[in-house]
Amino acid sequence: MRPAQILTGCLILLISFTSQMPGAQTVTLEWDRDSQPGLAGYRVHWGTASGNYTQQTDVGNTTRAVVSNLTDGTTNFFAVTAYNAAGLESAPSNEVAYPNPSHLANISTRVNVGVNDNVLIAGFIVRGPQPKQLIVRARGPSLTAAGVTGAMANPMLELHDSTGALIASNDNWQTGGQASQISASGLAPSNSLESAIIATLPSGDYTAIVRGANNTTGIALVEVYELDSTTTRLVNVSTRGPVGVNDDVLIGGFIVTGSLPKQLIVRALGPSLTAAGVTGAMANPMLELHDSTGALIASNDNWQTGGQASQISASGLAPSNPLESAIIATFAPGNYTAIVKGVNNTTGVGMVEVYDLDP
């Protein structure tokens, strides 16, 4: 009997209960019973690194197990295998973790989109052992209902890999062959002129570009959402675009999900973009961080001021220009907004970046 005849992918592992004593924690795991004939039992595997299971226990022919005496504060990763009477063992189930390590689960950026160098360019990095399924959206017309004036009438979306090669493109999400899949995700844009792409991406660097159909301009929003719960994560996001004043500032949103705080560095770049060939770069960008209520968490103008210069330097992610801004903060799970604007209402092309400091 081949292992695939024991476990066919229908076995789904869940954490159903946890408890904690001083210095130790206990995790209760449950899973679906495998329907293949010849099943003899299950083994639970776990370890402190994703996909690297250093311990296991045979729980017999039951679909529930309790793992005790786990070190408090240390994330453990769990998977289950099935085996038959001959000892043949299946591939592992899906992986679950506890405490659930927090991570970036969604990013979005709103900016006034122009043409040429002034289109909206969003970069993101996927890191992990498994491919990650995401949906990328480009919104414009629906922003009007949120009170945004000058919204882009018809945004187009492109997705590129690290070589610059085009992976996928879309103009109007109901065209292109993914309409039913996008609808089923629950994240279909509310306007038929907006764009969306669902893609399963291996570990790597990616770029989403938003521009107006027929070189039209206006305020647009690019968004990247996770569609699965694998241990592969978004570890860095960045967006470049023209920064104006009032509604035309650069607004980047991100969501931290999980059960633990997450340390991030957020940067606002301008002058250093000139060396990358960007014309009209912002001379002196300033940065604000807000929580989900809109309250100001932190702000910075010039990263070497504000008391975090040594910490920012030690991160290895200090901006290359002293007029650029950066903030290191530890974020509880929740929704956050980064706003980039020019000192004294100056304008130009700017970039906002969010890096995970403990991926």
C-alpha cells in the first residue's frame, strides 16, 4: 500500500484548546478521521521550526491528542500523519502553530496615480517553504463612496516577478477567467471597472503596478490579501507613488494578525530614489503611524532624530539619506496606517515600506 492511499489530503489539523502553567503550556489538537481503508493510527509531530519536526508521539487510532510541557513563550509547529498496519506512513497534514506567530496578512496603499514614473508601484516579499495564495486588487471608482474626490475611473493591474517578467494582468475583474474564483474569495471588488488577480506565489519578490486605462489618472488603491493560512508569509511590503497634499498624500495600510506582538520597521523614502533613476523624488518625507481608531502612535521627520537612531542602524535597514524617516515599533495584532507627506507641504515621488524584523 502506498502512503498516498492512507492520507489523501482530507485530514485537517486544528488546535482546539490551549492551557498555560508557569513555564509550560499544553496544546490540544484535533483532526478529521481519514476515510481510507487499512488505517491503523496517527502520529503527531512537532518542533520549534516550521516543517522541521524533532519530536513525535503515536496516539493510536484516535483523532485527538494533548501535547504537554511545551516551553512557555516558544512557538511550536504541529502536523499529523496517518499509518497503516504495515507501517507505511502518509505525508504530513497541514501545519498549525501555537502560539500563533503574528505576521503581515494584508497591505494596501492609496495614492494619486499618474503616468510613467508616477504610476502606483507596490512591492512585496513572500517567504516560506510553501507557495502562498494571494489576491491583489486595484480599486478606484468605489473610493468615491468613501468620500475620496478624484478617484481613478478605471484602474488596470499588473503583477510581475523579481525579474520584471509579467505574471498576470487584469482590467475589470469580471473579465480574464477568474471571476468565479474572485467572487468565492469574498474579496471581489464592488465595482466592475476595478481589477483583481488571484495567484499562488512561491517564495520571492513581487511587484504590483496600478495604472489608469488609456493613461487616465486619479486616486487609486492597491491591496494584497492572504487567502490561505500556510506558514509562508508576507515579510516586506513597499509602495512608491506621487505624494501630494491633503487627500493626495501617500497612505499605506497593513494588518498584523496572530496572537503575539510583531516588531516592524516602517520607512518613508524620497531623496534616495533619485539614485534609482526616479525623477521628481520627494526631498524631505515625514512619516506618521496611526492605529485602527486613527490615533497617532508615532511620527518621525529625519530618522536620525527622535531617539531611535541607534536601534534603526542596528536593524540594518536605516535609510541611506538623513532626510528620510523611519520608525521601529512593536505592534499588537490589528489594523494600522502609515502616512507619508512632505515637510512644509512639499510634493514629489515617495515610498513607504514595512519590514518584518522578526519573521
